[in-house]
Amino acid sequence: MPFTHLIVGGGSAGCVLANRLSARPGNNVLLIEAGADFPTSATPDDILDTYAGRALGNRSYFWDLQVRRGDDVPYLNEKSCRPIRYEQARVIGGGSSINGQVALRGMPVDFNRWSSLGATGWNWEGVLPYFCKLESDTHFPGEMHGADGPIPIRRFFRGDWDPFTCSVAREWEQQGYGYIPDMNGMWDDGFAPIPVSNDGHKRVSTAMGYLTDAVRARPNLQILAHTEVLRLVFEGRRAIGVEVRDETGAQRIVTADNVILSAGTLRTPWLLMASGIGPARHLAEHGVPVVVDRPGVGQNLQDHPLLSISAYLSRSARSSGAARRNFAYLRYTSGMAPGWNSDMIMMAVCRSSWHAVGQRIGTLAANLAYAYSRGTVTLSSQGLAAGPDVSFNWLADERDRSRMMDAFRRMARLYESEGVSRYASYPFPSSYSARVRLIQQNTFSNAAMTRAGAILMESSPLARRFIIRNFIQDAPPVSQLLRDDNALEAYVCANVGSTFHPVGTCRMGAEGDVQSVVDPRGGVIGTRNLYVADASLMPEITRTNTNLPTIMIAEKMADLIGTAG
């Protein structure tokens, strides 16, 4: 039986589509994943762990991808202009197998804005049923929440928080922010327990929740792992399949009635451009024959840029060994982004990494819930084999730089407050630097080294400062940055990082909008039988983490594509 639907990418969206489309009689579905596939019973421990840092440190789960901070960002010197490693998942379940498991929906106004930008049918009323469909919310019943979906949603409420997080929350409260028990159903500014996608014992990725043993046993579903899609295959403008390369290096063409791209915000536009769909001038520069001229492909790249300050936590401030992960989440309005409320996020995290040193380091992190800066995904000058050329352009817009500087000052003041300083000492600027990435790898040597470092940190304040300054901190002291606005701005530009929430590079909108790439039913404009269903089609980023909205997109697209195909 020929394939009716071929899905490129077994990530947060692809696993959903594979389940929903194969549930329909008459469909024959092929899911292609470039990375490893793990049936639920064989899911590795580091993916199962409710503490996400273990999976993040396993390089076998990621593409070998380098990205640039930006081309239009001031203050970047030769060092900060160098490409940096970017953790884009390459494993069944995609981002949901390696991320922080934060399960936030976004705000109704986010989706209403999608609709106003041409994504008809994607307003709050149009997406809420799919949020409910995907989830099984442990704590909040009723019409706003689902009770029997594949993804469990649970929270660590205020009574379960560690002393450090509680001290930060009390300071937020004194600043006038209220406690929001359910941030997926209440939309005011305030602080909240984070909803997470785990059952209390293990992560539940979309691979685990949607590709159960029963689903995998369906005769009309095939999963092809360790197989990279190189390009799309067309007859005229009708997609008929893809060219793939398996782990032996062998290449072949696989055909299907419908092709669905769920390769993610960075690789989906790259695949379109490598196959002749994108800005005609750019394709011609790279010798790619033009199938459809769509200037918006690879444009509109958005993220939630992040900045953090960490500190040493006293023994009384730390979480218990049983608490694998919990943190508090503040949604606030900066007042520095005209027309945008709830434009900022701040988090208090008691445990900064999986290892012994990380257990002694707490972190305040802030990110732009809405950023004005836009980046790009293009074809590389090194050729198609080099993969996408990604420039995030974090903080290219002055409004983004100003708010991140303000967030840095706010976090510094929190550490200076009487309540927080009781538990946290020697605050220092922190980032996901190359040094941190190296130590983050979950290896025996790193475990042994950090155990020794942790013992030394406990021995004396002098030793503690030595460890932080020489092995963790990679920036000037907080006090020095606060004294000089120019130095702070330069630091922010050179050290801001990603929350790994890229969206927007195949923007959904009206067919007449030259910057739109897909129509509101997911079809790639100007083509037939070709669809996109992942975070790349978001017209604008949601003002929360993006994994749950991505799963929602796949649920809704499964209905739309199923109706069309």
C-alpha cells in the first residue's frame, strides 16, 4: 500500500501527526526521523529524567549545528561574533525529549494576534480545544483544561518550593505581584508554579505520549529512524516525496500522496530552500532551481532571548535530593515595550545543573517574552551539505537591549534584598557558555570533577569564590557591570542566549501576503500536497515557552490535513 502521508521529522509535532493520521482508516503513514528512535519501553534514563539537564548534556541527541548571535547586533567583538553551538534536537520526540518540560500554553491575546495577521481560525477560540485535547491536567478540571490527553500536566505548588525559590517569591510579592496557581488559565501578571509535562516520576515526551506500543503496532504506521531527508521531490509544483539518506550513506527516493514538514524552525525552511521554495534571488545565488518564489521562507526568526545571574546557595536554601526539578515563574510588564503587556519573564531555579556543583548553584533567569528583533535562516555559503546558516540577531533592536539591561538590574536587586541574600551569596553573571556546555555533558569524569569541586566549595568562602571565578564565571562581576551602562549593554549583547524556542521562519498567513509561507490550513503557498506543521509557522512567538503550542499546532493540523487529504 503506498504512503498517503509522509512526515519529515519525529519531533514534538511529528509524533503527534503520526498518531492522529494513522488512527484514520485508509491512511498509510511514514514518519522519518534523522536521529534515534526509542520505543517507550527502551527510552534512555537521561531522557526519562524529570531533571532536563541530563538529556541536554548528551550530544548524541542533537544536530551538529553552529549559529550566529547576529549580523546587526552592536557591541559584538571578534570573540562574540564567532558561531556558537546550538542544541537542536535530533531524536524521536525532538525538543520534548530533551527540554525543560515546561508546559505553558501562551496567552489568548497571542493567538488572537495570529488571526489578525492572516492565520484565520487560529484565534484563542480556535486553538483552545486542541490544547485541551493534548493534555491530561492533574490539578485543574473544567472546560479550560483537558483530562484524558496523551500529555500529563502537573505542578509543584508554593508549599513544595525550596527556601531559595520561596525567598524570591516573597520579594516578588512585596513588589506587588500576585500568586497565580494556574498560568494556563489565568492571564494577569504574577508568579506561578510551573506546569510541567511529566507524571511525577518521568518525562512524558510526544514520543512517549503519542507513540505508545499500541500506536506503534498499527499496520499502517511505519517509523524510519536514523534517516536524513535531503530534499523534497516535485512533479511541477506538486510534492510527491523526498530524497533520503540512511545511516549507511545510501540514498533513495520515498514517495507519498502528501508530504508534511515537521523538521522544526531551523530545518524546515532549509529543506524548502534546498528544494527550490524560497526567495528566488537567494536560491539562484546557491544554484538551486526555483520551484516557487516565496520571499518569506527563512525570514521572521524569533526566540526568547535569555540572560541570567547565578549565586552560591547555602545548605538551608537547596532543594531536597528527591526534588528533581521545580522553579517559580514570574510574568511581568516592563513598561518599556509600548502596546505590549506581559512582555517579560523571570524564573527562579534552585538547581542549575545535574552535577554536584550545579546542585549548589541557584539561578535567576530573565527572558524577553516578546522580542522585536528578527533573525534569518538561509542556505550556507559552504553548500547544501553544510545545513542551514542561522543568524538569530538577538537584541538587534534597541528596545530588546534596553529591556534585557533592565531585567539584569532587577535580578541584581533581588540578590541584594535582605530575604534572598540570606540564602544566596556571591552572585555572578552566568551563561550557557562553551565552558558550561563542556561540564554539562553527563560523563563519569565530569561527575567526579564536580564532586571534588563541590567539596572544595563547601570548605571555605575563599575556596568558593575561587571555584566560581575560575571555573564557572566567564564575565565581569555584577557590581562592575551595574556601574557602567555601556559595559552592561556590551555584556548583554555578547552573552544573551537562547531559550531554544525558535519559531516563525515559515510564517502562516494570507496567500496574498508576500511574507506568508503557508496558508491557515498548513499548505505551502504555491504548491500542492505539501504542508508544514511545526513551530516554524507561528506568525509571532507566544509569550511563554513554545513546546505546548507546537503540540497544539500538530493536533490542529492533523485535523486540517486529514480533511484535505
